[in-house]
Amino acid sequence: MLIGLGFQYPLTVGLIGVGLMIFLVFIGVRVVFAAASVGLLGLVELIGWGPAAGVVGIVPHAKSTTYALSVLPMFIFIGFVAFHAGMTAQLFDAARKWLGWLPGGLAVATVFATAGFAAVSGASTATSAVFARTAIPEMLKHGYDKRLSAGVVAAGGTLATLIPPSAILVIYAIIVEESVGRLLLAGFLPGLVSALIYGAIIILWALVKPEHAPAQTERVTWGERITALPPLLPIMAVVFIIISAIYQGWATPTEAGALGAGIIFAVALLRGAGLKPIADSLMETAKLTVMIFSLIWGVTIFVRFLGFSGLAEAFTGWVVSIDAPPMVIMICILLAYAVLGMFMDAIGMLLLTLPVVYPAVMALGFDSIWFGIIVVKMAEICLVTPPIGLNCFVVSAVRPDIPLPDVFRGIALFFIADVITIIALLAFPEIVTWLPNLMR
């Protein structure tokens, strides 16, 4: 054991643990295993084997049985049922008929279709996988550049991290003990702003490079546009129920999610969905839910180790002592997230960093809800930046004809759009806080 470090001993062990954790993730060890193993070793070093075993045996279970986490499988199930029941194809068809006349119209339609699906899904990778199957073939058929087509789908999938219901916002709320309902409401306007900026970037690019996004030649009548709307009513109803229930306070997020899942499930049955689509939806929901809960279990052990080391308090004290405006410090923190996100998945990154970073941000006087949306938006960027851009890997896996480097090239436009969105949220925090403040 390490000895002789006096007052600095626990802090030194904490710093060594963080360094080891980053190294393990960098060499490819999955976050859940890296976090759990380093956390256990650190706890053994600081408090001994017996107490460490007790913490490792109790804390993950206690954290994962939090009532608010029960909303996650509800939100995930809604998205998978909507996909397997064919609702996402109808969503894209309606967006194409209403927006296809714009420059780059099919790509713009894809952005807003992914935003619509995000409003019933909450899972970014699922959104990207769904629209890689439905939107990319349509864009390629109309002569769109394959890199742009893949980039639109990968970037559009990230909207699921902001637009409620969002699984990652729920996880943020659990970590920092913030209101799940207020956070879900806070993500609505920033998600809409992100979608609008994506659309604007696509239109500008189509005007500059029309060969990458040819104009739509087929005529769509107003009758066809109006006819495309009724099949979307179940999705619109679920979005309305979830947001209004949380806003009005007559249902918890979990109850609203359960009601939405029930509606989507009933609609799928009425539309003739057989046993296989329902079974596939349940299986994929279980897989994704287990993955998220496993991350929470592993990272909770590491977080408890950081608590015993005193690293969070020391970091907070150091940040507060920096002689610089709080906004400058915030920008430096966001840049650090951008770098870290190149090597970690979004959920793992938030689970590992927030116990240390969040107290420092609060000590600087920033709003908890606002910071949550900002940091989740940074997590969005991490989903599409190399080398660990998970959404890009998903799109390339679904479409093997589009190599991964081409997907990353197609993301460049949307990275610029995300930077613009971050600047807007930093400059105008009311975009985030207006809706949840009305909830009060």
C-alpha cells in the first residue's frame, strides 16, 4: 500500500485511479469493467477489503433501484415499437412530402423526421439505425452524396439526447439529483433549435453544392401532404401526453412514459403488428436497458471511490480559486468534454465526470438545469466525433456500402452546426430555462 503521503494520501490515490481509468478506456476496455475494477481497487486501498466489499455489494443496487430510472425502459420501448410497427417509415414519408421542395429537401426532411422519432424514442443509436435503413436509400436514389446522406442520419440521431423523452437526460438527473421532469422539458427547445440549425446548414450547403443534394423533381400535391398526416397522430399524441403530463404535473415521467408506451403498443396491435415485431421490440429494449444499467452499476463503484478520495472537493476548490471569469472556465470545461468525448461513449463520460465537475460548476454560480442541457449537447457532439463516434459506427454497420471514414466526413457540416448551437445556448440561457421555469 501507499504510505507516508499524510493529508494528501487519499487525494493522490484518487488521481492515480482517474489516470488508470482513462488509460484503460483508451486501450479499449469497456467503461463498465474499467470503472468497476478501478473503483474496487481504490476502495480497498483507502478503506480496506471488508468495507470496500460492502460498498461494492450495496451501492450499485441502491443506486439502480431509484424510482426515476424506471422511466428508461418505457422510453426505449416506445421507440422500438414505433420502428417495428412501421411508424418511422410513415414519419419520414410525411416529412419528405412536406419539406422535399426545399434545397436539400430530403436531407432536411430526414433531420425533422429524426427529431420526430426522437420525441418518442430517447435512444440516439436506435434513431440512427432506424433512419439508416429508411432515409439513406431514399436520398441515394435521388442522387444525394453518400457522405452527406450518412452524415445527416448520424447527426439527426443525436437529437434523441435532447428532445424528450431522453434517456441521457434522465441519467443526468439521477446523478446530480435534479428534477427529471424539469430536465426533460428543458431539452425541448434546445432540441428544436438544433434541428433548425441542422436544416439551415443543409439548405446553405445545397445552394453552394447542388450536385450533393439535387432538387426534388417529383410534384407532391397538397392532398398527398394532408393524407400523410393522419398516420402520425399516435406519435403526436404520445409526444403531447408525455410533455403535457410532466408540465402540468398530473403524472410523473415514469407514469407518462408508461402511458405513452401503452398507447404505442395498442396502436401497433391495431395496425396488425404480429408477435415477431413485438418480441423484437421487447428484446432490443431489454438489451439497451441492461447496457445502461450495467454502466450505472460499474460507474457507481468508481464514483463512490472518488468520494472517499476527496477528489471532487479538491477539484471544486481549485476551479473556484482560478482567477478568470466563470464563463471562461465553463468554456474550458466544455472543451475538455469535447476532447474526452473522442475516446468515451456519452453515458459513460457523464457518469464518470459529473461527480467531480458538477460541484465545481455549481460553485461558479451556474444553473443546474442549464448546465445539464449544455453538457448533454456536448455528449451529442461526442456521438459523432472520431474515433469513438458511436452513431457513425451504427450508420456504417447498417450501410456497409458507406465506409466509416465517409460517414465521419459527412459529419463535418453538422459539427459546425453543433458549435453554433452551443454558442447560442451559452449566449442565451433562456432557451434552456424558459420552459422548465414555467413549470414552477
